[in-house]
Amino acid sequence: MFGGFEYMNILITASQGDTFDRHFPLQMLDRLRELGELRLNPNRRQYTRDELKVLLADVDIILTHWGMTQLDGELLDRAPRLKLLAHCAGTVAHIASEECYIRGIPVLSANPIMAKYVAEWVLGAMIAGLRQFVWYDNGMRDGKWLRSPATAGSLFQNRVGLIGLGTVGRRLLELLRPFGCEVCVYDPYIPESALDEYGFAHISSFEDAMSCPIVSIHASQTPETYHMINAETLKLIPDGGLLINSSRGSLVDTEAAIAELETGRIRMVFDVYEHEGRAQDSRLLACRDNTILLPHTAGNPAGSSMTAGIIDDIERFMRGEPMKLIISHEQYLHMTQE
């Protein structure tokens, strides 16, 4: 018994491999075994829908990860005992479904834990981009001792535009507090009160946020936000400005971004791309002095801390206590859709 609950059947759907080893180390598996009968996916691939239809028959708690099939009504019909959906990564919009909420199945996501590390990455990207780290580094490697370019800047007392707020944006606001920045937040889904504790931030129009010298994208990937950063909106960023994208690649029109970069007018730091997992456009790679390109690594340090947070919440659930990582229906509707 655990807090009044009988031991439960717990299924981890993540496939075997490096990602599983990083996110589900032995100590995490041991914690779960203390809570119930733990079942692991033995494959180096995700379960198929047909496999899940069989496996879910007596599962009480399911722990999901990247690439998992969405738990729609058909699959939930095969899971009569399911009491909790716990996603050990970021957005759960493509894994949970409306049926989960209709049937009263609580949905957890480790997104708030990952957000801390992504916000740290964005802060680093701001400083690296503003201080021209790449420009100086390229010069040193070419045997040059370069003086400061006219476009070099500082984060202190600067203006920052956030396109979307969300969990990462809120974490970022905390990190920006000591820098004395003015932060313009464009997010049509938040109330004025969302920024009450941040005296240096205010809700603004999309145009005002995009007109800041530093623009960081934190909107979710939805049909509405597809290519919201395009040839026209990129023109709003002032000369020498910096655009950072750690959200999703589809929010930025890649061709328009490359065309703008080739003028040398602004700089960009990308961690996400429209087409991930393969070589990027050679024109983008050629923009060496005004881009920093990273392979979707902003949340990497979160690792097993996301799993640990999810297990903490599973224990709270089994004790009948409020959970900290629960995703409300409203939050679910505005999360990034894969």
C-alpha cells in the first residue's frame, strides 16, 4: 500500500537507447518500482497503436516521452484502469487528448522543469549574441585581433521583446530582473495581471515587441503561429538587433530569415529549425558572423530531473495531495502542437 493506494501497474513507453538511459537512470526506475509493478518498453522503437491497445488493458499510470502515440479515445477505451498520464518531457499537446480531460484523467508534464534550463539557454544566447562572441571567435581563428564592432551591445538596460510568454518566458523574466531591462511582452492569451510581479515588463503589441533590439520567441507551435516571423515582420527588428528562437522552427520563415541575415543587418541565434535532424541550408550556414546555430539543445541539461519531478508528482497523486506539474485543460489547448 502507498498512501491508501494498492500497488499500481506502471508503464514507461519510452524506447530503449541513449535518451532512455539519460532520462530513466536506475535510481528513477527503483523509485517507480517502490510504487508498483513497473513495465518497460524493451524495444528501440516506440510502441505501435496495436501494441498499446493490448498493453493498456491493465495499466494504472502511464509515463510517456517524445514520439509517443497520442492517447485518443480509441486507445483510452482500451485503458479502463488508467488513472494518470505523466509526460516526462515538455509539451504534452500531441500525447494527451481532449478525451483525457473529458474522462477526468489528470495530465502531468515536466515542461515547467525543462523551462528553467531553456530560459538559462536564452539568457546565454542573449549575452553571446549581443557581445558578438561568434564574430570575435571567428576573427581569432583567422589570426585577427579584432576591435569591437559598431553593433556590439550589452543586455544591461536594454529593451527585450518576448513573442509569447508561457512557462519559459516567465522563467526568463526572473533571470532578466537584475539586468534592468524593459521587457515588452506580446501574448494575446495572458491577462494584464500576468505581469504584476514584474515591474519592468508590460504587455505590448506584436509590432512593439518585434521593434525591440532583442527579440526572443516563446510562442507555441500552432496553425496560428506558423511563419509569424516572416519577411515583413523581420523588418521591424532595428539595425543591429538580435532574434532568438528556442521555441519551434516553424514560427520563423527560414527563407525570409536567411535573406535578412545575408544583408548583415541583424543577428540570429537558432536552437530550432523548420527541418530538424538534417543539414541546414548552406546559405544559412554561410552566415557565420551573425548567427549562432545549435542543434535543439536548450533543454538538454534537464535530463532525469524531469523524470524525478514527475515521480514526485506521482507520489503526491498516490497520497491524495495536490500535484505541481498538472496541466489544466486551458494550458493544454495552448501548448505546442507537434
